[in-house]
Amino acid sequence: MHPNLSFEQAPPIAVPFRFFLTAPLFGIAAGLLLFLQGGEMLASRWMPAALAATHLLVVGFMLQAMCGALLQFVPVAAGGNIWRPRLVAGIVHPVLAAATVLLVSAFLTQRPALFTAAAHSFVLGLGFFGTVVSAALWRTPARGPTIVALRIALIALLVTMALGATLATGLARGNQWPLLMLTDIHAAWGLGGWALVLLAGVSYFVVPMFQLTPAYPAWLARGIPLLLLAVLLLWSLQFVGANESVFKLVFLGGLGVGALFAAGTLHIQSRRRRKVGDTTLLFFRTAMLSLLAILLSACVFLALPPVGSDPRAAVWVGLLAMVGVFVSAISGMLYKIVPFVSWLHLQRICGLGTLPPTMNQMLAEAAMRRQFYVHLLALGLLLSAVWVPGVARMAGLVFAIDCAWLAWNLIQAVQAYRGFRDRIRVAAEGC
Amino acid sequence: MTALTDPMHRHHKHCDTLFADAEAAAAKGDWQAATRDFHAFQLELETHFRTEEEVLFPAFEATTGMTGGPTQMMRFEHAQMRDLVARMDDSVQVRDAAGFAGAAETLLILMQQHNMKEENILYPMCDRSLASQSGTLGAQLSERLDATCLTTP
């Protein structure tokens, strides 16, 4: 079979959209949780409410959006055929949503049964998702750094899941496992493996496409996923013995690879041929600057031990990563993917010669731009709240508004899609 | 080593640059420049499509016997893009900045996605299957593409 044929197997529109429209709802929940709990929640990453909010963001917002994006991206851009995408989405989407609710409830109530149920649900949902997407990614005839990155990201997702399920089981049973060390390894595979490698792999494809930038240099595109994988493997050696200063270096090395990706992205964006900027570019730049800020912060924390040993330092880095890097990049990409995929489906329904609304008619640039400014405000307030607990409630509220506005904008695009689709159908019946 | 489809790759970049110029001029409200740049883009894009549809694709189809697969899909996408270019043309004539920007945004992603499929999949297939004709066919492609380049500002 020729690879090009599989490139046309875009899934039904509901497959990615059900994930995309659910993701911001978990972001709203995370913001509201902070609003209700107040500044105490940001005192340490080990606070139950902080763990709950973290997972509302990483598996509620990020994982939902990323799974939906992969179901669209793998067949369209990576030439991999997803087995029965409607069925896969119909199972994975509700299972992941339920698993997130169970896990968050478990952190908030500390009930062992909820931890166990959450672990089982994630293993079921992600095990199924991972099997189907792996089959597509390992059989695709396409080659190149994006495919390598997607494969490494998927492996990292399964490692993250296995470690997460182990942790949840340990918490449920009260085992005397080294839970803190396991958590550090789990978080590194989740953020630095799954999320960052996936972001890199997708960026290789979409950054040049959205802004007419030069391609990423080949050495950078090939190097980033492999270096991150190497760092994660070294980081995981904590299992067998820990020399703290070595692991500090490994940690900095990982952040350095992230910063290299960020600098590379900002560099090619500065050489873009498209002169007109847009909201997606602003979101991407925010994400890349946050990624650079993480390395800078880690260096400051190492240089100033009294600050670095404060539990709030880890909260600061976590917020920069989750909200600064990933929520920003995902929001920027959703603003392109949702209207473009809507346009493509409408175009196919109505055929050539009939003009569906363009992307900007489905989702106005001004609406996206206003939401971006709220997002920047939310990020600034959240980072301030780490050191000034008094602003935490306001930060939570603004972040909830940020995510609600994102959801509202995406719903507007979907409504425009539905409205035009229904008009075409009525017109077709009248013929 | 130069490949048969090298001129096609280069011409994609050329069309991208003209697109970016037209889009930037329209965004600034400089309709004189926008009209000039858009028409240059339109002419080059149409030349590119016709070079593929009249020279490259028929040669590929004749050699491989594949008439219903990749080339068919590329022709369909050309038609989709022509629809959007026509919409941009209408917007330029009535100086409708929002209409132009909307069609341009949509065209950009469609065009880039299309180019990537060609550059990563179809052109390498053409390079392999048409290797024996690369001399004459390559010259023909260059001639068709350059002919228009010379006439545009």
C-alpha cells in the first residue's frame, strides 16, 4: 500500500473534538479548586489539593487534548492508520475523564478505594489508547524526526502510566515504597517525556506550516527526543542508587535540552517569512519563553540554596511547565486545529464550488487575542501566588476564566461548523 | 545530487514568499501592493498546479499506471485551493480585509499540508519512478515554472 493513501484517513470530526472540548473543563476545575482552597494549596507540591490540581491539569487538560490531537495527527500527518477511531475515542475519552475525576477525588478525600479505581481506569484507558496508537505508529511507512518523537512520547506515556498506577496502588495500600522518589521519576517521564517530546514532534510539523518558518535544523529535530530519552533513563537510575549531585546535573541537563528546543523554536520563528502575526504565534512564544524560564529558575535555585530548598520552588517550576508551557502551546494549537478541521470537513460535505465559512469566520482573531491576554494575566497571577499567597484565590479565579474563555471560543467554532453543516443538509434535501 | 522534482520544491518556497507578501500588504491596508502581490501569487500558484497537472502527474501516471491514487487526491486539493484563491481574488477587488485574511489563513494551512504531502511522499515517488526521464522531464518542469517567474515582478 502506498503511504499517501493513508494520509487521507482523517477521523470523523467528533473523534478529536470530544477530547478538545473536554480539556478546558478540567482547567476550569483546577482554577476553581485554587479559588476555593486559597494560597495554602501552593505552599508545597505535596499538599493533597495541589496534587489534585496538578492532575486536573496534566491528565484532565493536557492528556485529554494530546490524546485527541494524536488521533487526528497520526493518520493525517504521520501516515498511520488508527484502528476504528470512532470506537477508540468512544472508549478512551470517557474512561480518561472518569479516571481523572476518580484520581482527583482520591487526592482530595484520601480514600484508598478511589486511588485503586483511578489506577485501574488509567491502565485500562491508556493501555487501550497506547496499543492502538502504537500499532499505527510502528506500521506507518512514513519516516523522519516527527515519527521518532511520537514513538518516544508514546513509550514515555506508558512508563508514566505504569509509575502512576504503582504510586496510586502504593497510596491505597499504604505500602512502604519510596513514594517521593517514584513521584519524581513519574513526573519527569510525564512532563519531560510524554508531553515535551510530543510537543517537539508536533512542532516540527506545525511551526513551519503555521508561520512559514524554515524547518528545524535536522540535528536539533533528531537530537531533542533522543537526548530527552537519555536524560530520563539516567534520571530513572535513582531506583538503583542516588548520588544527589549527579542527579542535580541530570535534572539540569534535561532542562537544558528543553531550553534548546525552546531556543530553536524561537530562532526559526524569528526567521519566519509570514509577516502577519497571530494569536497562535503569541501562545507558542509564551510556551517557549516559559520553557527557557524553567532552566533559568533551576539555575537560580541551585545558586541560592535557601530559595531552592523552599518547597515553593518546585511549585513555581511546576506552574511554569504546566500552565506556562503546555496549556499555552495546547491553546495556541487548538485555535488552529479546531477551525481548520471544521473547514475541511465542511468543504468535503458541501463539495467544490460551495464556500464554507473560513477559519477566521468560525473563530475571530480578536476573540482569540482577548483570551490570550487573560491567559497571560492568569499565568502571571499564578506565578505571583507561589510567593504571595494573598493573590492565590484571584489567580485561581482568573485561570478558571482563562480556560472557560478558551472553551467558549472553541464552542463558537463548533457552533459555526454545525450551523453551516445543517444548512447544507437542508439545502441538499430541498434539491 | 539533483532530483527531478527539485524545481518543484523550490517553486513551493517561491509561492510561499509571494503569499506572505500579499497577506502582509492586505493586513497593512496597502491595497495597491496587496493587489499586485496577490496577482503575482495567483499566477505562480496556477502555473505550479498546471505544471503538475499537465506535465508531472501524467508522466507519473503513465509510468506507474496509478491514476486513481495520490495524483487524484492532489488534483482534488488543487481544486480546493483554487476555490480559496478565487475568494481571495473577490476580497482584493472589493478591498475586504477580513474576507481576505480569513481565506488566506485557511489557504495557508491547506497549502502547507498539501506541499508537505507532495514533498515527503509524492515527489520522492516521482523521483524514483521517473528517474530514467529525469533529464528531459526536469528541463520541461523548470521551463514551465521559470516562464512565469520571469514575467512576474
